[in-house]
Amino acid sequence: MMRRLWICMLGLFLPFSVSAVNALVSNAVFFVDKNVKTNSLKPVIEIYWQIDPQTVRFEENASKLWAAGVETSIVIKSDSGIITEKRYMLTAIPMASREQAIRQNIIDFQRADVHTGKVHFYLTLTDANNRSNTFTYHDSVTIEPAKAEPFYSSIQILDTSVVSDNKKDIFYKNGKVQVPLTTNFLDDRRDILHYYAELYQTRSVEPNDTLVQYVFVSKKPLDPPVYGIVKTDTIKRNAVSVTAKDIDITMLPNGNYYINTILENQNRKRLATASLFFQRANIVPVVAKDTARDNSIQKIELFDLSETFVGKYNMAQLRAILKMLIPVATPMEHETIQGFLKKPDETYMRYFVYNYWAARDKENPKKEWDKYSNRVKEVNKFFGASALPGYETERGLIYLRYGKPDERIVVNNETGAFPYEIWVYNATARQGYPGMFLFYKPGYMISDYKLLHSTVNGEIRNTAWREFLYVNGGQAAATGTFRAEQYLK
């Protein structure tokens, strides 16, 4: 049976131009009791993905409704072979207008029993109305064996958690429908952090021990809580104990944090722990006041950026830096950048730039920025056009995203073709095999080269590239003497 759920989640994907199916992917590992008599816990992996419908082609069908589909392939395998392999079609809810249709988002997931050791999963999403539009994703997880003493599952941050008796819902779990958040970024539209984890093997603890669980937010894994965000509960001994909390994070300012859970006995002996990183964007945090009843609540002091590397930049420079980050930004970061460019906020922008590089090198974010800015200077030198700096050109974007090509073929005077370049990469971060980019300059009135076609996953694929590259259209390729044909045929 196909597992699917189309829902409206307007805050996650914002409109922007993309060239391929775009999706966010996450995973979690839980344990289930396969044999009640022997209390034998076995690992289960759950893989979730959310597709941005604005990167899928919607077409009007015979019923005058706008429809789309995504051909889905998921393969989960271990070093010893394939564990599960599924292929199916996900279909959007047909809508009366394209504007309505592209405001849907799809979340889907697959679950599989796995063994300990490394587990790989491969996800391929293909637009059914445009088969050249494909998203591919590969990741691996090391599955640890179940312990004899208490231990936690993966921690999940949830997008939605509502009480329900609909056990047929694919996201139903423990009396609730729980839709996971496929990113660890929480913007200022999310005031509540919905948290879920499972605790196992509490029955292994001495019956006289009182079990106390703490859930809290910290700056580093298992560090002391910040801003008084702590939840405390007494845990009963069960085969599986569920930890599901709603945590108010309105007081958390911009920054990197961890959600933690700790299990202790009455002697404060630590029995089990788990942590999960997340990033918070919130320029107007609610400042908690100290009270005599709760001295653990701290006043918020936003981190002073004036002495950091971002302190010297003015508003115009911050806008330019945000544009420089577009080639290497994640989908969520791209959304945030586009929001800043449309509605600038200097404080928020400054924190974003700092946190972007701090996430890559917490100890020395300036070092990472300096390395990248040197690449930007190189791109500006090579590809700057009369109206655009190099980092805003299409060749500059690819150079920043993938680095210097292993081979660059420049063809300026080939009879019957516009000027073009072919960039060859022996391998990219998106695929472990060679990929190529075809740029061309369509006419003398165009001052810069445009990306026409690529064989790299997630980049624009134009199967009709001959019709654009050759002056006389695709018929000019019949001779087979063009260099582009030799590389891209």
C-alpha cells in the first residue's frame, strides 16, 4: 500500500526559482519488541522526506484540474545486501488552479527492520510530468545494538503532533498523529518545539530506584540548561516509555542549541542520555523575568556581534554577502536568504551570516568566511560581467558550488554554434561519478554565459539543448562534428 500524505505547510518552502525536484530528508532509529517473551528489541529505521511542490510540474488534466506526480524509489541496504526496495507513484491532490496546487507540500516515509552495523539508503524522486527533473539522495546510518540497561532512541523534532484515534494514518504513533520536521532549523514562526523520543529497558533498573527524566535545551550537548528551559518527570517502568514534550522556545534568541534528555535515579546517577542539534532564528525573543519562585530563569542577553568579523559590514555589504552564500546554501538557508533580500533586517541578517559560518567552524567562523570570500574574489576576477559581479553569474554560481572544474573546454568560434563552454567534473558532492555543465552565450547582445544543460543530479537538465546551442537548431548536429556532441551525446 502506498504511503503518502499531502499537507499544507506554507512556512517550510517559500517561492523561489529552482531547476530540479527539491526535497528535505531526515531519519530516525527506534527499537521494537519482536518477541515479548524474550524481550528482544530489534532496530527499525524510519526515513522521511518532504517535497517542495513548486519544483514539480503541475499540468491540467482532462477534468480541468491541475495535477502532478512523483515517481519514488527508495532502497535500504546493508553491507550484506538489499533490506528493502520500493517503487511507487505519489500523486498530488488535483486542484482547480495551479496557484492552489503548488501550495501543497508532500511528506512521505518508509520504515524497515534493520540489523546492527551500517545501513545505507538511496532515495530517487522523479517528476512524472518531466522525467529529466530528478532528485537523488544517499545517506548512511550506523545502527548500534540494543542495550541491556536503559537507553534512548533517536530524538525527533516534530512539525505537527495532535491527539488522534486514527490508527490508519501513516504517522499515527502512541495515540497521536506525529508528522516529523525534516529539518533542524526553527525560525521565528515556530514558538513551540515539539519533541519525541522513546526510552527502553527501564525494567532493568532496581525496583526501589526512582527514575527521573530531565528534558532541556543547552548550548552544547548535555551542558547546563539555558533560559530555564527544563522539563522534569518521574518515569514508570515500561517496555517502552514515551518522551513527548512541547517546549516553549519564544525566549531563545538566534543561535545553535541542543535538545537533551537525561535519565537519572534518586541518587542522581546518570542512566541514559540523548541529544539533538537544532538551530534557532528569532530576532525578537521574549525576555523572561527573574522571579523569587524560579531563580533558574535567566535574563536573555543577545550575543554582541560588534567585535566579530560581521561587525564591520554595513547593510549593502550584508546584502552582497547573502547573495554570495546562495550557491552553497541549503534549501532552508536559501529560503531565509530570499526572505532577507525581499525584507531586509540588519540585525537578523548579521546574526544569520555569523551563524552560517559558526555552524561550519564553531571555534573560528571567520576562518571559514575568509576561505570562502577568497573563492568569491577568484570568481569575480574570472567571471564578472559588465552588469553583474562574478558570484551572481551562472558560471560563478557553479564554480562556488562545486569548485574549479577538472576540465574546461572553451569554444568561441565553432561554425554553426553559439559560443559555449563545457565544464567537466570527475565527481561532485551530489554524485560519485563524472558530471558536466554546458554554458552558452546566445547572441552578441548577451553579456554573459547561461547554463543550458547539466548531467549533475539536482541541476538543470535540458534534453533539447541542441535546439538552443546550434544556430540552425538540432538539425545542425546531424554531422556529428561538433565538440559538444562528443562530450554530451
